[in-house]
Amino acid sequence: GEDVEQSLFLSVREGDSSVINCTYTDSSSTYLYWYKQEPGAGLQLLTYIFSNMDMKQDQRLTVLLNKKDKHLSLRIADTQTGDSAIYFCAETSNDYKLSFGAGTTVTVRA
Amino acid sequence: NAGVMQNPRHLVRRRGQEARLRCSPMKGHSHVYWYRQLPEEGLKFMVYLQKENIIDESGMPKERFSAEFPKEGPSILRIQQVVRGDSAAYFCASSPLKQGLYDEQFFGPGTRLTVL
């Protein structure tokens, strides 16, 4: 089966960069995703990357993919208090069955 | 445009009772997916449905669990004779008609099931 692992907690100071790391085991993954979940809300897709890409940038978000090491990271520049949430890494090797990590709780402190 | 709706948000059942979880997809979406999140684990795929059809139920436990997405009304995930191990957060997602290789899944807020 597919395994996706990520650290459970990250604390970062407001204005600093946050880096959330994720590893996965399925070498046939085609898409990799980052979702954000705020308290009481559903998971919101932040960004995704296709497996033949190394990097994707979208405003304050940068996704890096090392396919050889099966390592995915999400960097949030200039972290704000509104970025406090749980961040889920996910992957799929078909077009609908997502496999998720347990989520990283990011706490932004003043 | 309302997002994916799930109800109830919290459900408490005693062992042996039935649990019914409802999911209303986003307007215009005809594909529904159910995921389960056990404590301190990631979301795990359970089932993929289209209207009146189960497309992939490879993640569903073989017994006590069933899902449907009728022509009219919400999708229902039904758990019969619940046990403590069924306590989890159950998330529903929906997507529009397939348009290409990638179709974003839009998630609801989840139903937290607690079995006493």
C-alpha cells in the first residue's frame, strides 16, 4: 500500500519562512498535493505538482519535489498568523484515489 | 455557491447501533469520494461513487460498511453495528464531471464519529 509520512508539528515565528516536509513510498505517483485545513473546515487544496516537475511556485508558496528520494516539501514565505492550520501532503497514482499523510500542525507565534 | 456539506458534524453512537453519514456534493458535481481518518493517521480512501453507481470501493471494509449516491439526494455512508474502532473522522469530497487527467476534489468539513 501507499505510505505518506510527515512530521506532526511545526512552530514558526511570524514573518519567517515555514518548511513542511513529506515523504512517500509509491514510485508511480503522478500528482502530489498540499492541502490546508483550518479549524472546523474541510481540506482546501493549496497547490499540486505533477511528478515530472521539480518545483512549482505560487505567490508565497513554493513546492519542491525530489522524485529520486520521494521527498516533497512546501515552503511558505513570510508566514502569517492566518497560515496557522493543519497541512496535509497527499499523492495519487491514479486520478482519484488520494493517499494522505497524518498532517502537520503549523503554529505561527508572534 | 455552497461547498461540500456534511451532516451531522458530530455523531455519537453506542456499540451495536447504526451510523448514517450524509454528504451533499457541490452544485454541479457528480462524483463523490469518502475518506476516513483514524486518530493520528492520514485520510484513507474508502469509496468513489457516481450517481447510482459505485465505481471503486476498494477501501471499504468488507462488512458493516456501505455507501450509496442515489439519483436524488445526498450520498450516504452507512455503518451497521458500530464498534469502537469505527471512531474516526469521515470526510466526503466531490468533483465535477471528468474533464482531464486532473480533477480537484473539494472536501467537506467531515463528520466526527464517536462510538461509546
